[in-house]
Amino acid sequence: MLVINACSNNNTQSTIPDATTAQVEEKPNFIRVTSFIKGQFIAIREKMLTPIKYITINEHTDSTFLKFEDIDNQLKDFVQPVIDSANLNTLFTETKFVDRTINAITFTYDPKGNLPDSMPLRHWDVYVEPETGNITRVYMVKKLSGNKIQQLTWLTGQWCKITTIVQHADGSSSVEKEEKISWDY
């Protein structure tokens, strides 16, 4: 009787995990920001409008026309490191939320912990239009050598702005230079 009862007992635990209950770690699929920016380089060239670069230092602004070939060089620091899941999954986390105030789905990427000195990228946000799924804006922060950081704001199809900020020993900061490149005028 005991042997029959033991064989029919449904409460025994299996040593083999059940595939339906096993938990699989889900890795985020980062938006490929580097590919997006490189695609924007191509779109700028296709528009055939010569980009204008505005440089502001100490509240004084100068402007100059850029050659199409110079755009890649002007923005080369923001296509390295390559931003995608394969390269940065171990260093950054992704959070996303719907921001109704700006009508965007915001993807935010922050470090999981201390970043290696060789990693200049510190943070980035990607704003996506909910109805179309198109990227409308990108914001990035990179640490430069010494006490400087750079911020890139990219407004899809219109302009980008690089802001260089100096962080002072007393905890304050100041804008050293702003460079805005516009191709939609």
C-alpha cells in the first residue's frame, strides 16, 4: 500500500526544472543610437543643404558653413563607443517610460555601477514618437579628460548641439563652449 501511495503522490519534487517555470534573464535590447546618428549623416548629405555651424564662447557667437565631409569629423566622438546591446549590456541598464508631457517614450540608459576609465560615455536618453516609433531626439553625456564633460543633443532632421562643460573644484560648473550644427534652415 505504501509503495502504491508513494508512486501516485503528486507532491514530490522533481530534480529537473520545469521549462514553463524556469526564469530566463531578459537582457534589454538597446536602441542602436550609433546606427541612427550615422543614418542622420546620410540624410544630411541627401538634403543637399550645406550645414551651418554656430560656435558660442563667452556669449559670443560665430557661424561658418560646413562641408558635408566635415560632419563626420565634427561628430566622431559621439559615434564611439558603438551604442548597441552587444557592446554596452554589461555596463548600462535601460529604463523606459511614456512621457505624456512631451508625447514620447523615453529610453534612459545609466551605468550599472562604476564605469572603467576607458568608457567616456556616462548616460544617454532616446526619445521615440509613440505613434510612429521614430526617434525624435537623442541626448548623450560623455566624460572628457580632466574636469570636462560633453553633452550632445540631437533633434532628428534639424540640428545637433554639443555643449562642453567645465566642472570646477568648488562643485560648480560653467559652459565653456556650445557648438550647434543646423541643416534644416
